[in-house]
Amino acid sequence: MPGEHMVQRLQRLINDHQIRQIRICRLGDFKLHDQSEEWSFGHEYIQVGSQPYNLNRVVTFTVIDQVLYLYF
């Protein structure tokens, strides 16, 4: 899924589910890499806290209790 499409999809998801926090996890072992209650979107990336992440590298995502989990 191209990064721009992923940005739009995640923004809708965040609004629809009233997301309060984003957590960045590794898919292989589900280890938590980063989390924040502050984020912003760029052209093909999301900045979570102070760290940018390329949305072209997102493998999957899920929402649990107003937390968006992004798996890379």
C-alpha cells in the first residue's frame, strides 16, 4: 500500500476510533519499540513522539482500546 494511501487510511482510523496513543512494534517478536500520545503525518511517514517512521514499511496494524499498534 503506497505511503500516501496509508496516511489517509490511518488518519481516518485515528478519527473513527478516537485514538489516544500510537505504539510502534516489531512484527517478528511483537516487541514494543516506541510509543507516544503525540504524532504527526508527513507525505509518506508518521512521526511518533520525536521519531519518524516510513509508512511504506508498515506490515500491518491493529486498534485495541483507543491505541493504534503499527507493526514494522
